[in-house]
Amino acid sequence: MSGHYRSYDDDGNPVAVYHLKVLASWSLFGWLLVRRYIKDGWEYSGRVRVGLFRTFYFVNRLSEEGDR
């Protein structure tokens, strides 16, 4: 197997495949990390606060492997 694939829905139409990253960090340092990912072509999806200072940030981008 080559590792390259294309995903299809029930009707046989190709669908987009996304990579999702969860970035766990402390307050402002996490946002600086997210900005670095945005500059590299990732899209900001959201965040979840899991404590007083702890935050999970979510970034995603379209997978090149799913499009081949």
C-alpha cells in the first residue's frame, strides 16, 4: 500500500480530509503557539478552557494525502 488514499462519501463523491491538532498550553503561551501554526498554513478552530490557566487550542488544515 502506498499510504495515499482518497475518501468518499456514501454517494461516491470525494470528501475533504483534515488534520486536527490539539495544542495544550498555559494561557498566553498557547496563543503564541497557535499564531505560529497559523503562519504555517493551519486554521484556528477554537479553544476549550480546562482549568484556571490551562487551555486546549484546536487547529486544522486540509490533508494533502486525502486529496491525491
